[in-house]
Amino acid sequence: MIKSCGTTEDVVFVMGFVREMNKCDDGFRFKLNGWGYNTLLMALSRFVMVDDMKCVYNEMLNDMIKPDVYTFNTMINGYCKLGNVVEAEVYFSKILQAGLKPDTHTYTSFILGHCRRKDVNSAFKVFREMQNKGCRRNVVSYNNLIHGLCETRRIDEAMKLFLEMGDDGCSPNVRTYTILIDALCRLDRRVEALSLFDEMREKGCEPNVHTYTVLIDGLCKDSKLDKARELLNVMSEKGIVPSVVTYNALIDGYCKKGLVDVALSILDTMESNSCIPNVRTYNELISGFCRAKKVHKAMSLLDKMLERKLSPSNVTFNLLVHGQCKEGEIDSAFRLLRLMEENGLAPDEWTYGALVDGLCERGRVEEANTIFSSVKEKGIKVNVAMYTALIDGHCKTEKFDFAFTLFKKMIEEGCSPNTCTYNVLINGLCKQGKQLEAAQLLESMPESGVEPTIESYSIFIEQLLKECAFDHADKVFSLMISKGHKPDVCIYTSFLVAYHNEGKLKEAEDVMAKMAEAGIRPDLMTYTVMIDGYGRAGLLNRAFDMLKCMFDFGYEPSHYTYSVLIKHLSQGGLDLKIEASSINIADVWKVVKYETLLKLFDKMEEHGCPPNTNVFSSLVIGLCREGRLEEASRLLDHMQSCGMSSSEDMYTSMVNCCCKLRMYEDATRFLDTMLTQGFLPRLESYKLLICGLYDDGNNDKAKAAFFRLLDCGYNNDEVAWKLLIDGLLKRGLVDRCSELLDIMEKNGSRLSSQTYTFLLEGLDRTDNK
């Protein structure tokens, strides 16, 4: 019964039951013997319940049962699991006092205890002492020490110890290999990890679920998702059931690569294999959707968590708050704050940090100041990220005096600025034309214990290049190298931009050659800058050659890349200068002819990079932004005639364009097509459609669209926030809002009490107007 305990609750129940039997005076009395007490102590040790262990040990003594070496070893092991070597040594002395001899288990526990305290040298001392005392070391002794070395990043010493195991008559087991594979993966030495994985299988040591999991996690972090998926299939073939941790590693890997829909399919796979997702599973998916700017899908996962009786954590809400802020939905981010409190969670510094950052990004610095002050009043410690976001906000609104006041204040309050803090100040000073002050701040960083990063120098160099101060920029570049910093692709790209803006094509090509020599791979922006440079010089074939290189190296050209190409393909194209930061050449989409787009396709075919879905998507989005629905529709037809399917973003652009042109029947048709193809439209699209239909007096069609929306699996609270409150109530359509709320309630779409409060507040504001 004791051995079958699977949780701390089981152990507590069994311990109470056995104690009662031990004390009973009637026929149910059952006295525990030494073996029984040792078994109970072992169960308590397994769950590191050391206080209960001490009580049971004393009860054993009171029952006049003499502890043996097994008893003392169990006590030592329990304390060593916590790293409490001092208390463990008390029981070690009892072994000696009782005339007993410490054995392999005794010393192995102490190795574990020292390693848990990160005192690997002391663990090594015990390890050597075992040999001196003639006490045989076993695989657990080695595993504990190897794990301790790996935890302190002494992997090479761990590998050396691993190689010595055979000489000590000890064979590594699956845990030995798993510890080392995990450590190698965490240190980005994944080639060695894979080699060790192959070695263990060759030696007949079969990997277990944990071995596969750490390797899958390592491969995902190395962006080798296909290889990771292969390993998952190998597990299934071998009958090894993946754990929730295994699936989470894959989901996280796909999410970080932006392949969120594939990650979602992994969730379906795990559920079909009877593996229950946990809070972390959903958090990783929510994070992925928020990064992909699909917060409506992230919010729908919140409902799925609650349906599974999983309690969202602070991390869950913080991700959603951050996601809403990134999409500019600040009001919804604040609503989440109150929803968070309704779920019994207290917003923390990361929650408020996301709000401060979101407000500052949109120039709402005074509101950010208010939030910042309220956080301090609530007794929440303001962290460096929050200070940096607020300082950046004030720099962007050219309130530099206040930004520096905040900078001084954070130091006074013991919040040390980091490189990001310094970088936003250096950037602010550079943009204000105060290069001297920026240089002084850069030089002062090491005195404050903060080393300048590549980005610190990059900001400074970029500003000098904008002013065509090439000699000065070269000096800063040389200084940076002398300080041990290796230039990155961003710095080289800044030089390319500057040279192209001055028409210095040869110098730009020299920079590309230097990058190749230094082994630095061009990125998306580098290629785009070179394409624009060749286009300006009238060398269109060279520009398309560069586009081909871009495809060959696995880069997908951006919307801006195609804008540049179209600009140069257009006769009498616009002479728009480019910069390394935000570039606005939207005028291209206002004037481009459909024939020019066909010419783009021909040139791409000619240079060995035929148009794909992303090409069409970029062009359709550009045209739709300018309300050029006819040309966008022709492109869509052309794409489908080439056997390609439209993307979610293309449909979204078409829907929004139709709504802005008040072509609501076409918008409805596109939305229905999206749903048929398995896409979940953004709530913004439904807001534009339903509010537009109501504005045009098409009430029945508006309600029909709303009914379809309710069957799509959106988060009901978010529907109420964005459509009823931000859509209808802000337009003063109170009756329509009440009408749709009634439909939601009759449909069984449950809303939180906070959302009802928001609706009432919205109604009050509308009535006051």
C-alpha cells in the first residue's frame, strides 16, 4: 500500500492510516516494524517530505525500533535532494555512532546533495573518497556527478567522467546519455548530442521518452523541425509514448518559426493520442499566435483552456495583453487586465510593462505615465523593461529631458539600466542631432557595468551614415572592432543603404564582398537594399539576379521588396529614397499598372524564381490598401488559374477593401470562402462588415453575418469587446448592440461579468453623448 503511493496526498493519507493502526488498542492494532517504517520513510523521501520524515523517524525511535543503515540512508537522501547537506551529515554521524558502515547509497546521496547546492567540487571530493574507502561507485554515483557538472556548464569534464565509467566497471545507462544529450543541446552543441544519441543506440542502450524529448527540444531550438518530427515518428514506431513535454517542445519549435497552424495540428495529434495538453501547451500556442499577429486565434484558445478545466496563469494573460497591444488593441488589453483579476490573478510587472510599451508605441505617453505611477502605488516593483519602454516613449515624442530624468530616477531606485535602456537614449540623442552627447553616453556605459553591444554602435553608425559622414562612421566601425565586437549584418546593411543613397554602387558591392569574406550572410533587408541599388542604376537584370539569390538562400521577399521592384519596372517610376528603418513607398501601389505586375512575373520566371503564393499575397495586399479592388481581383483570378490557393492574409485584405468600398455582398462572399477553406477571419473584418451593413440599413444581413460569426469559435468576450463595444456602441448604435447581445445570450454564448460591466459602461458613455 505504501509503495503504491503516487502523489503527496496519497502519502499523507497512508501515513495517517498507518499511524492510526499503530496506536489502536482494539483488534485493529498493527505495529509497524523496522521494514514498515523504512518503507514509509522511503515514500516520504520520494516526495521530499522531509518534515514528515523527521516526525516518522522520531516515532520509530519512540516505538523502540532500532534504525538500520537503510533508515539513515533514506533520511540522508531526503535532505540531500533539497541540497541540505548539513542536516544530512547529522544522520551520517548517526551511522558511525551506531557502528554501521556508510555504503554506496550513502555517498551517492551526498554527491547529489552537493550538486544540488551547485558545489560540484565538494561532490567530486566525495566521489574520490568512495574509491579511497573501498566503496564501489555505481551508475547513480556517476549520473549525479555528471548531472551536477552539466548544470554548472562544465560539460567537457562531464564527458571526461563519462568516458572513465568503463574503467571503473560501470556502464552508462539511459539516464547517463540523456543527461549529456540534454546538456549538449542546451549549450548549442547539437551535432555532438546527435552523435551521442546514435552511439547509445549502437551500444544497445535504448533511448526513453525523456531522451527523445530533450533531443526533439534541441532540434526545434536549432530550427531543424523536420528532423524533430522524424524523431517523433521513430518514437511511435518503437512504441514509446510521447509525453506532454515532448509535444510541447514541438509546438514551441513550430510557433517560434511562425508555423502556428502546424503547431495547432500537433495539438490535434496529441489529443488523438490521449495525451492531455497542459497550461504550458496552450501558453506556447497563444504566444505563437500573438507573435503572428493573430490575437483573435490566441483568444479562442483561452476558451479551450477553460473548457478543459485548465486555469490560465499570469503568463497566459500576459501573453494575451502583449498580443492585443502589438495589434494596437489597447482597450482590449486593459479589459484583459480586469478579466485577469476576475480569474483570481494579480497583474504583475510584466502585465503592466506590456501596457506601458503598447501605449508608448502609439504615442500615448501620458497614459503610460499614469500606468507607471499606479504600478508603484500598488507596491509592484517596476522593472528595467518598464523603465526602458517609458524612456523610449518619451524619446520618440522628443521629451528628452523627461527621458533622462527617468533614467536618473531608475538608477536612484536601484533598478540598473541595461544595454536596451542605453540604446534607446543613444538613439534618441542621435535623432535629435546630438551625436556628441550620444558618443559620451556610449563611452560611459562600461563605467556603469554595462558593455555596449553591436546595436549600440549600429545606432551611432547609422545616424552618421544618414548624414553622409562616411569617415566618422568608419572610425566608429574600427573602434567597435577594436573592442572585440564582430560587425553584424545590420551594420553592413546600414553602409549599403548610405552608399546607394549617394549612388555609390561600387562601394556597396565592396561592402557585399567584405561581408562574404567575414562569413556574414546577407538578410532580407540586405538583399532588398541591393535590389533597389541596382534598380536605381538602371541595372534591372542585376536586381532580379539578386532576387534569385534571395530565393536560393531561403528568404521570402517582403511586401517592401516587391514594392521596390515594381517601382523600377514602372516607366517613369518614383524616385523614392530608402532607409534602413521604416520605409514608406506606398505611392507605388497607387500608380502601378496591372501590366507592370504581369511584367514582374515574366522577369521573375526569366531569372529562375517563378511567382509563388507569397508574391501574389504581397501584391494583392498592396493593391487592397489603396482600394484597388478590381486589379486585386484580377490578380486573384490569375493566381487561381496558375493552380495556387489564396492565403488567409489575401482574403483578409480583400474583405477589408470591399468593406471600405461599401461592397458588402462581395465582402460576405470572401468571408464565406475563408470559412470554407478553414481560415478564421479577423474580428476586425467582421466589425467592418456588420457595422457597415447596419450603417446601410441592411439589418437582416448584419444579423445573419453575426450568426455565422458565433459559430466560428471566437472568444465570446473578445467578440463583445471589439464588435459590440468598439464597433456598434462607438457608432452610437445602442439598439443594434442590444439586439446582437440578445442573440449571443440566446445562442448560449457566455460572457464574463466584467464584459457585462464594460457593456454597461459603454452604454453610459453613449447615453451621455
